[in-house]
Amino acid sequence: MSTLRPFAARSACLLLALSALAGCAVERTAPPAAAGEVAAKPLFRDPVYDGAADPTLIWNPARGRWWMFYTNRRATAPGLPGVTWVHGTRIGIAESPDGGAHWTYVGTADIELPPDLGGKDATHWAPDIVRAADGTFHMFLTVVPGVFEDWKHPRVIVHLTSTDLRTWRHPARVPLANDKVIDPSLARLPDGTWRMWYNNELDHKNTYYADSPDLEHWTDRGLAVAQRGEGPKVFRWHGAWWMIVDVWHGLAVFRSSDALTWRKQDATLLEQPGHGPDDGVMGGHADVVVSGGRAYLFYFVHPGRQGPDAKRDGPEQRRSLIQVSELIEEGGVVRTDRDAPVAIRLDPPV
């Protein structure tokens, strides 16, 4: 027996090694530390109202850190009837000291709006932020001119500028298709001009687009993608343009060679619930950051909307938070494994 035990042990080790090489390991392991810190899960929860949603990320050069701007829904505020809890919000800000793996609350953005756009009573939703060549930051913000119990009210996209990412002034309404538009997403084109994609709620919530030479003057171009959804996000990666749209049963993915003609892939992202902490529901309205050739998907979830109480309307069902997953592209198809540990280190933009 003593001669068989070493052989059995060596055989077991060999089998385990072969299983690992074949991808048969059952437990997930963290990516190498060289890729960055392993991201927290959940990634971020708003400490005030526990309603973080619709994230967008940008590098803050003055702080030397990444900032996340997000819709700050009033999920835990008592006595808010109808959908007033998603109105009356100010844009929240979180900061990462380690390239996106961990986040802490900074506060809310100081956004000034004129009386005709609701003034201090306006609702702030789902911004996108870009930096111009002169260093000025430009925010494109969805604004609802008040607090309402239903969805039957105007919403417009407003342009603001800032030099410090905290104080936003010089609001100007962007002339788009109508007065029910939301969720801007911007990208700079190869010729140096800018393109904005947005959700046109009056046209079956399809995605429209507009062009600008300077972020100040805009020409609406009409329909971009005939896909009912919201929260379009456009980015450049692996030699192609990509658009991700929240279609309420996961995220639809579109690919384009010219940022004009889009082809939809069959598979959606985040439709199936995850298994990690507070990630057991489908994911929604996302941002994508490309860094070092890798693409990271920052999305939000309502973790309380599962089980027998999924359709109740209480603080548990209203609360939302931010998660992150890495995108993988193979043969022109994008996928993600939301349960895999995410080693992340976002670099400052060049």
C-alpha cells in the first residue's frame, strides 16, 4: 500500500493539472494582480438614497483620479408617490483612487439651470461628459423641468460646461427632434467633429443622432437605429464602432464600420441574472470605458427586483447600484461574464 499512495497522489495531481488546462476548473479565480485591483462587488452604492443608476465615467486630471457621474434616484426617501422618487434628483459623483476597482462618494454636481428648464426644481438624469481639446469639460444632461408622479412630461438635453468637473454653468438646450429626448452619448469622430446619440421617446424610443463641429452647434440627423430601448452608449474598440442599448431584457449590441450603419448581434448582454452579491437580476443602462485595449462595462441593477416581491414598489425594489464586468470580443461578437472577477486599472486618457 505504501508504494501505491505516492503513485495515487501523483495521478491525482496530474488529473487536476490536466483539468485546469482543459478549462474544467469549477471555482473561479481572480485575474493576475498585474492587470489591476480586483473590482469590488457591488462596485458602488450611493450612501444618501441608495439609488445609483446610469453611470458615466471620466478622468479628473486635477484630482488624478477617475470620477463616476450617475443618476441619483431617491430610492429610500419615504412618502414619494408614483415615480416622484426618480424625479427631483441631482447628479451624484463618486471617485476611484485605484483605477476603477473601488469607489467612494464625493457629493453631487453643482449644476445651474434657468427657470424655464425648472431651475432648482429640475430633475437631472443620465449625463454624458466629454473633454474638448482646450481642456474644457462638456456635460450633456437630460433635464425634466420639475418633479412629477408620471412619465407624461417634457424632457430635454441640456449642454453645460465646466473647468473643474464639479461646477457646471452656461446651460443651453440642444435642439433635437422634439421635447421628449433623453440619454445622450457622445463620441468624437475621426475628422474631429462630434456625434451625439440619444433616445427619442416620441418615436417608439428609437435611437436618433445629431452632429456638431464644436460641441456648441448641433444638427439633428434623425434615426440612427430602429431599436426600442434607451441609454445608448457608443464607443470605439477593436477597429470598429459599437453601440450598446438597454432594451429592458439585457443590453443589445450593435456594430458599425462608419458610426452610421449599424448591425445588431443576436446575443444580448446581462439578460441572465448573475450570481455575485447584489447582481442577481438583469443589468441596465451602461457606460463603457476602453483602457489599454480592454473594455469595461459599468452597468446598474435593481437587486431587490427578484423573488416573490419583485414587482412590489418599496425601498428594496427601488434601490439600485453599480456593477462592472469586462467585455470580450471574438469574431465580431461581444460577450461578458458578469460572474468573473474583474481585474481593472483604468489608465488616464492620452
